[in-house]
Amino acid sequence: MHKFKDKIVWITGASSGIGEATAYQLAAESATLILTALEADKLQDVKNQCIALGSPQVAILHFDLSDLEGVDELANQAWQQFGRIDIMYNNAGISQRTTILDTEMSIIHKIMNVDYYAPVIITKNLLPKMLENGGGQFVVTTSIAGRFGFPLRCAYSSAKHALYGFFETLHAEYYAQNIRVTFVCPGRVRTNISFYALDKGGKQHGKLDAGQAGGVSPKQAARKIVRAIYRKKREVLVGRKELLMAYIKRFFPGLAAKLARKIQSM
């Protein structure tokens, strides 16, 4: 199958987890890829694997998305790689493992910068170019924590809630001009996000949480995500039984609040 033949896809957070697995799935479908992450050596390994899987061309742009002053230029560089971008997958993110009282403002700023402001800057840069080219698709990794407040995730949950607000507005304003948005809403996926999550004092959490260890694999998640991107679905939920909370929040918000208080978030 070559469902993404002649499509140019930019993925942030592409060196591991969902981003890496999605890159491989897209490569196998003949997509041309632009890969961004902080770790240049890991990106090179992902690039090599994508080419082996069938991607005709792969460009890598390693970058720290917490450096907001450089994000606009990063987006310019990404566009210039192949002269256009058909699908922008804002996937990169950083989480936390701290209560509100233990979450310093520096942690809140860093999480909001990477998880919310960087995708917004990228989108505002690419949108006029996509409109000029006749349209495009924005894909964004949110989280089940973006549906309701989640213990030890005050900044992370806030950023993911904000993504829904921004990209739902984008979808409403530019749908008639062939701009599509796909929300990727993961529950528990076995990635490194808990290892790099910020703990008290801004230190890395440094371990795989028990709940996350029992989640779906990145490869399973990527298959579902790529299918949703191809079909231009508005939203795809990825995970297992924890996804029930999204439906409970919708239909029984009071019950959802009670359950959230009892969630074992580690």
C-alpha cells in the first residue's frame, strides 16, 4: 500500500514513542518525511529506518521546542525542505509528576512552551502557506488528560486542554478552505514520556509508571493514528479501558470528577 505517496509529513517528537512509531508507519506507506526532535543521533537512526521501510526522502531537523524564539524559523526551514508540507503532526510533548503546590512556575512555563505554544507558533507559520497551496491537515497529540483534570498533571492537563481550544477553532474557521484537523488523544501508551516527565525541582521523573507500562505499544497506537490521518477523522482515541473516562466525562461529569480524585496517576 502507498496511501501517503507524494505526501509530505512533518512530525515533531519523532525520535521515540508515538512519533517514532508513526514515522515508521508513514514511511511504509511511502510518505516523504520531515522529522524533528531534540536528539540528533536518535533522529538519524529513525531516518535510516524510515528509508529502509520505503520513505522516498527523509529530512531531519533537531530542535529544542522549548526555545520559542527559534520555532518560527524552524517552521520556515521545514517548509523549505521540500517546498511544501501536506500534513503537520504536532506530537512533541513533555509531562510532569508534581502536585500544584510542588509545581514551580518554571515547570509550568516549560510544559506550556513545548506542549502548547510551540504547536501554535508552527501552525500560525504554516497555515497561510497551506491555504495558498489549496489546503492541508494538522494533526495534534492531545491526551485523555486534556479532557479532564488529572492528578499530578496540572500544567500538562492545562496545555492539552488548550490544544483542543486552539485547534477546534482552527478547524471551524478554515474548514471551508480545505484545512482539516485530527486530534490524537492517547490514554496509556508505553513510551518514554514518564521517564522525561518533570518532577519536583524540575528533575526528570526517570521511571516508567506502572499504569503506562500496561498501556498499548507505540506500534499499536501508530497503526490507529495513521488510519485516522488517512481518513481525516476529527479525533482518534488511543489506549485501553482508561479511555472510558472520556465518555464518562461527557455523559456523567459528576461521576468523572469523583473517579478523577481516585485515579492512581503513577
